[in-house]
Amino acid sequence: MNNLMGFDHAISHMQLLHVLNLSDNHILTLSKELRSDLESIVSSRNNITLTVDLTKNVISCSCDNLEVLEWILEHTLPTSSLLILKLSTCYYTHNASTTLAYPVLIRNKADLLFQVTFLQKLCTSYTPVLISLVVLLFFIFNIIIGAIIHRFRWKIRYWYYIGNNREFGRNGYTSIEGSLRFQRFKYDIYLAYEEDAREFVLETLRPKLEEQEYVVFVLDDILEGLPLCNVLTKSIHSSRLVVFVLSNGSRESLEWTIAAHMTNEESTHRGKSISLAMFYDSNSTLGLPENLQLLRHDAFIDYPINGSEDELSAFYEDFKAKVSGIITTTV
């Protein structure tokens, strides 16, 4: 008996080698270099076998040594290879019930095949499965987060813009958040409208409301180049009331969409409705904020397009009363 724990000598130059007797030692595995040298010797010769005797060693039957066992199996008789290996035992060193190595008798190629097959199943790497599972969970997590963000996107935008209170100026224009430093509201009425009602709003409705001493905000007040969503959100936040002028426009413009959603969020924040719908050449409620879709009677008013002076006067009196009712309403 020898005490070799391994065999790491370079032997590729030993072209006349027929038998390498490593039996009766304490060899646990075969290095990649030794296996390469053995194959190199055989491939460089013409039909001459080379036998490696590994009987009575402590070759490890473990996941770490599975590649070596598969290589030994390939070269165990019966085999077509000119490189022949002999193995009598292998040792399980990962037995959970004991720290001692557990020997397994290898009488023939079938015994070794059984052990290799067992280890292949036992040592299957779960890394690809774990990676796939992590990717899947990450994908599902992103879908859920995306759905939540999409569901509450307007609420998130509302609080982002309301919470962002940096003051800025441009060409003498002071930001709304800066002008609200010492007061809650800058405007009495925010007028939301589509392009087809623009002339009516700017030339008729706004001047009439300003005659009644209302401070009015319209889209045309926004200076070119300022962030639209930021300005509209803070304008609504700083208005006592939002009036939606319902014309025959599509109500799909970005300005209208922002106004509708942010009015809804502002109403929720204040705990009461802050909107009024004015029918101007239309009787459709499409595109209104959710709280106006409930069709509250006191939240709608018809503008008499071809009305007489008395009808227009009555309209503005009714409008003033409705505005006052919504503004003074408490939670």
C-alpha cells in the first residue's frame, strides 16, 4: 500500500507507457491535466491500449467529482476506447448521517453507471431554475407595480406637483406656488374648455366673470415653455372652483384630460366637489371628472346661446349662486 493522495506528474512524454498502476493508494480524484496527458498518449499511438489501475483507492463519489466519474465510466470496459480504467470502489463523502466516507463496491461498468446516474440526478443544478424563477417574480412584480402606478397615476402626479414647491420665474412671471406663499387661493375660477369654445371663453365668459369681480384662470394665461401638467395642476390647486365649458369639442386634448383628472384629485383632497359643468352648445357629459359624472343637479348649468338680455342676466345670477354654493360648501 502506498500513500499517494493524488497523481499530478506530467506524463505526456511517456509514449511507451502501457500500464499506469495507481492501485492501493488514497487517491480521491484525477486532475484535468492527468486525464489530458493520458488521452494524449493514446491518441498519439497507433491502436495501442493504455490501462490505468485505480482499484483500492478512495475515489470520491460526490457532485464535485462527477465529471471525473463520467470520464472514468467512458473508459471502463467494455469500451471502444484504447484508454482503459479500472475502478473497484468509490466513496460517498457527503452522507448526511455520518462524517465518515461511505464505500460503494464497483464490480463492473453497470455498477459505475448506476452511481454516475444517481449522482447526475442528485447533483442537478437548480441555478437555471432559480434564475428563471427570480426573473419571473421580477416580471410579475413589475407588472403589479406598473398596474398600481397606472391605476393611481393621476394621484401620484397630483401629489408630486403639489408637493414640489420650488419657486421659479421667467420673463417676470412668478410661479403659482410662489404667489401662494401667503394665501390659499390665487384664483376664484379655473375655466376648462376645448379649442372650439376658446373664442366664447376669452371674449364673452371671462370678461363677464371679471366684471363680477371673479379672478379667472384660463389656458391662455400659461406662458409658452412652462411645464403644462405642473402649471395646470397647481392652477387647479390654487382655484376655488373649476368650471368645465361643455362644447362640441372632442374633450380628448391633453389640457382637458389633465384638468379633469386633477380636479377629481383636488376634490378628493378637499373632501368636497369643486367643479361646475356649463353646457355650451352641447348636452354631453363625456370627459367630465368622476364626481361630476354623478349628474348632481346643482353642478350643471345651461348657457343660453341665443338668449335675450333677461335670459343672460338670469343665467349669470344662477351661475353666481351655484358658484357661491359650491365654494361655501363644507365637508
